[in-house]
Amino acid sequence: MQKLTNKEEEVMKMLWKLEKAFVKDILAEFGDNKPHYNTLSTIIRNLEEKGYVGHVAYGNTYQYHPIVQKEEYRKKFIHSAMTDYFNNSYKSLVSFFAEEEKISAEELREIIRRIENKK
């Protein structure tokens, strides 16, 4: 699975939300900061070449849908971050969030309870 650019990931998030969409539907999701139609179309074609998106043709118009599911991408993304930034250590990952005060002691206790209940 190839890594996505920030723009490609943004488009995938929209497509996961919509489940299936034409370029104009995805364009509408951008709000005020819309890319040009042709730019968005190119991003979607790149996603298709990378194997993230498929399409159904309706004449000259394509309706796109995700091939890679959000959960599958999330697992790959987390694994990549673990490898690249935390030396494959979940302890380092959790410690990072604790030190940055992004996770509370109660949340850590909940994680420990979940781990212990799986045993």
C-alpha cells in the first residue's frame, strides 16, 4: 500500500464519508477552499492508480468508491508511524502521548482494563 499525500488523504476521508461519489460531490465537501475540478479529478485518478479508489462508469462520468477501507488504512498508518517514529515500541507511543498530556491517567487505566480483559 503506497503512502498518500496530504491532499490524497483528505480526499480519501471525504470518499470514506460519502462511500460513493462523483467528482462534483467530493468537490462540494471542500467548502470554501475548493481545488479546481481538474485538480481534484487528477488527485482521484492518482488514488485509483495507487489502488485506493475504484469507479463505475455512467457514460463519460465516473462514480468513485473506496477500495481500501478506512480501518485498513488506519492500521497501515499507525504501523508506519510506530516504525518510523517510535522504534516499533507501543510503550514509546503511549509514553509520547502521556508526556504531551494528550492522554489522561483515567484513559490509560481504561486501556489497561481492556488489555487485562482480553487475557
